[in-house]
Amino acid sequence: MNLTCKRLIRTGLCLASLLLTTGRLADAADRPNIIYLMLDEWGYFESGHMGHSELLTPNIDRFATEGTRFTNAYAGAPVCGPTRCVLLTGLHTGHTSMRVNDGFSPIREDEPTLASMLSKQGYATGGFGKWGIGGRGTSGVPEKHGFDEFFGYYDQVHAHTFYPQYLIRNSREVPLKGNPGDSFYEGETHAQIEIFKESLRFIRENKDQPFFCYLPWTPPHGLWAIDDDDPSWQLFKDKPWTAGQQTDRDARVYAAFLHLVDRQLGEILALLKDLNIDDNTIVFLCGDNGGQDYFKTAERPHGFFGPNLNPITGKRFRAGKGSLYEGGLKVPYLVRYPGKIEAGAVSDHLLCFQDVMPTLAELTGATSPQSDGLSFLPTLLGKSRQQTHSHLYWEYGNQTAVRMNQWKAMRRGGGDWELYDVSHDTEEKRDIGADHPYILKQLVTYALESHEPVNGGGVYDRKLIEKDRRQAPHNRRPAALKSSK
């Protein structure tokens, strides 16, 4: 049975179920198209509208004027895999089934996701980019979790190269023409270009029905390689930047990558208008975790492009990717929905990735699976009745963090708990735990209550995992795979 037939049957069953349970068929207008674009390691301040003077992001900047920008948005985790797990399952990292960042570890086969929730509402579901919550040959592959199709990288190590010999579609290999697979920087077919083309195809093919298009794109992260004739590279290839020894070119490619995805965002928005579905499509745009201080020099100690450094005030979020300090968790977060949400609005509503599940459920009339999140749709629509979290919780490796209102507690390893008032101390420089023992005690109690043991997914075929990981030239030797339930 081909994919189209499966979609028709599934959609028919879903609509019949809606009729039986609600007595009426929801209008297409009640079920907007959803595009969720998440850029890998896109830093909080890495865009023109945030004051950056060197990175060129005209479409992102215009997007910010056409939608709502959230100043207080937090990633689900400080690294790629776990943050995707929080986003897709609606659970924080004390409850998720996958909390490591080894590239292949999976969620369980029985777990609901954003896609499986929306699929039950009659949505066509497609994902294009870096999956990260279950390599091939595991219980976590996307086609087992509500996606009609997923094209890109399943394993994050595979995603370290933009010129692999193949990408993956629904667990099957799709060869990329002219890519020998023996270099990060050489090949005929650039993976991001192919992923983008498939993203557009999915939108075109599903313009006449509600669709969920999930775009966890790899740039600007990765081992930086771009086609010599790419127009974004042409803008930056001759920049007189000195980022230190061999990293000059990488810094230029990083800037070109950000312009590349900005350019592709512009093409997606233009396509929505061409297809006359712009007004019925909500588009989310965010980073996946905090920025990293790449290409830092003595003159630029916060990273060449200062992803966590406010170019206006000179203050920066502490640390970066991999840390539960603000620099590892604060992300840019923009939402555009023409005629439905206020253009140019700025909100300080405190949200985290687990909130996306109940938000999309409320938006589409779906029933949300059990979630640690709260819908922020009221804030998007300018309503006054917005629920707020009693606290937010994160764990990663030997780190734990809790936020309650303006207070944030942090613990590393077996060290003492620290307490910060992040409303005034965005750099987390002053530990005030000794001044507020009762607040710290409450946050520690929340932390203890929020953690439960990991109940992970299963690995069925290690050879497939190892094959995909060897696509990255630096990983030719088989990985030492951990055992998994």
C-alpha cells in the first residue's frame, strides 16, 4: 500500500472518529497548518533584530516584526537529542525516556509524540532534518511515532557531515549523487539543500489538507561545509575575519549557514503565500539549545559571533551549550500566524519546550497525551487567562536546575546548590542561596519530586546504527554503543 493510500485511509478514519465524538466535522480553519522550524544551536543574539551587526538575517528579522517574540523561552535541554525528546513528547527531562546525547539512543516504541497526536486529527505529518531520538534499528524511529515520512538524518553523528553518501527516508537509505563520503568538505550534493527541497515538496503536496511540517534543520551547527557557488557563501567568503589559525573559513561558513537557512525560511513563507495558505498556517521558529562560543579569540572571548552575548548591553548568559546555566537553555523563539496573533509583539511569558504539546493540542482541538507542559496559546492569541508553571525542571548528566518565577537553582555534580535571581542577574554571577534559604529549599524539593528513573527504548539492529555513524568521516570506527532496554 503506497503512502497516499495510507494517508487517505487514516484521514478517513480520523474524520469518522471526529464525527462520532463531536457530532460535527471541524472546519479546515479550525485546524491550521503547522510548520515548526528549529535551527540547531542558533544563538539567542545571532540575528539582526537582536542587534547583531555581522550576521545577515533579513527574513528572520521580518518574521519577528510579523509575529510574536518570546524573550523568556527555554530549551528542553542544553543539547540536541534530549531537547528534541522534550519537544516531541511534551515531558521534561526528569520524565523523558531518553536523556543522553550519544546520537542514537531511542524513545520507547509506545510513546506518543506531536506527530502521533496530530495524525489522529487528520494531519499529514512530515519531518525533514535531524531526528536525534532514535537511530535506525531502534524503537525510536519517526515512522513509528506518527510521521508519515521523515527525511534526513536519524543519528546525530550522521548529521555531522553535509556531504554524506546517503540520507534516510523512513529508515531506508536515499543515495546522494556524487558524494564519496570520505570528506566533510567535498561532494556534489549538499544534504541541507536536499532536505530543504523535500520540505517544500511536502508543503506543496499537502496544501489542500491540514499538515504538520517539522523542520529540525542542522545548520548553523555541524562541521561547516558549503557549496562553492552557494549565494550565501558568496556573501561571506571574502570577509576579512580572523578567527584563529584554521577556523577563519569555518567562521565564514557559519555566517553563510545562518544566511542560508534565513534564505530558505524566506522561500517557505513565499510559498505559503503562493499557495494561498499563509493566513491558515502558524509558523514556529526557534533554536534547539543555547549557543556555543565557536571561533573565540582574545578580542572575542565570548565566541566570534557572541551567541549568548547581548551586543547592546555587553552582558551575556552564563556558559553555553551543554550547561544548565542560562547560556545553555535560553533560545530565540518566534511565532507567526497572520491575522491571529499580534504582529511585532514581545512577550516575557516563561515557556519551555514541553509546552508545545498542549499548545498544539489546544490549537487543533486534539487531546494532548500526558504532558509536563502548559499551553501558551492564550498568550499567542492575546488572551488574559494564561496558566503559568509553578516551576520548570531540567537534568542533564550530573547537572540539575529548577526555575520558579525569577528564582533559579542550579547544582553540578556533588556540589552545593546555587541560587540566582535571573530577573536581575542574567549572568548568574551572584549566588544568593545563603540569603534566601527557604526559597532554595523549595526549589530543591521541586527537583527531588521531578526526577524519576529512566525507562528507555530498545536497540534492535546495531549494524544499522554503526553504518549511519560511519557516514561522518571522523567516525569511521564503529561506535562503542551502550546497552539499551
